[in-house]
Amino acid sequence: MYSVGMAYLLWLISGCGALGLHRFYLGKIPTGLLWMCTGGLGMFGSVYDFITLPAQVREANIRRAIIDGAGKNFANNRQSWRNVSDGEARIVREKESIERVILRIAKENKGILTASEVALAANISIDEAKKDLDALVSKGFAELRVRKSGTLVYTIPEIMDKDEPLEDF
């Protein structure tokens, strides 16, 4: 993450922004070269940077967070923008709730799921997954059923495909 203090320090040691070192630091290479060749646009750009440097650092941190997060699989995580206590905007990843994992798997599997599928998707133990599924059964949101093969499965009736061959347990 980029630091406002470091950006101001580079602004200061580069002749009050005339050499544009703070712009190179923030990844603004083309304008850094422009500042270096023109003395910070005749110092008008340097004064502008002095005033707007905290916002420029925030934007650079957001850009970096987006680039760092690109291409990664966040299947079990939600992302949202947050302004944290130091005023910086950052991407914060929040763990997906177990109920949301269960509903997502149930939807993918036409309303039928097992404790092992939930444990794998939620990165929890099978015992924890079974406990969470049993809690949904006790609340009436899910049912415990048995396939004709004898396998125990949990179903979400609202999502379930009615043609699936299951027996009541």
C-alpha cells in the first residue's frame, strides 16, 4: 500500500514536486516524466499535487488493490469497498456466511447437497457442516432425505427439482 507520508516526502525532496518523484512512486510514470521535463508544469502542477496528494494516494491504493485482486478466485469471499479509519479506501474481503454457501451449493445441485460438499465449499470440517445443515433442518428450512442408493442428503425444498428420486427419512 502506498503511504501519504512517503508521497509527501518524495514531493519535498524532488524540489517541492518539480522532479515528480512522488508521481513515479504512485505509478504515474507518464506524468512523472512530464513533471521532470517541465519542472512540475512550471510549479503549478506541483502546487496542485501538494493539495491533492492524499486523494492521489487513495486512488493509487485502489488501483493496486484491483490489479492485485485481478485473476484470483474469490469464490468463497465477497469483496466490498470500505473507508477505513485512516481515510484510505481499500477492498475488504468478507467471508461468505455458511447459510449463503449452503444455498449456493443447493442451487447448483438442484436443491440437494451433502455435508461433505458444504465442508469443501466453506472450508470447514464435515462435523461443522453437518451441524449447520442439521440446524437448518430443525428450523424447517431444509429436510434430511435418503437417496434410493441409501446416501443421506439434505434438501432445500424451495430449490429442489421435484423429479429427483428420493425417499423420506
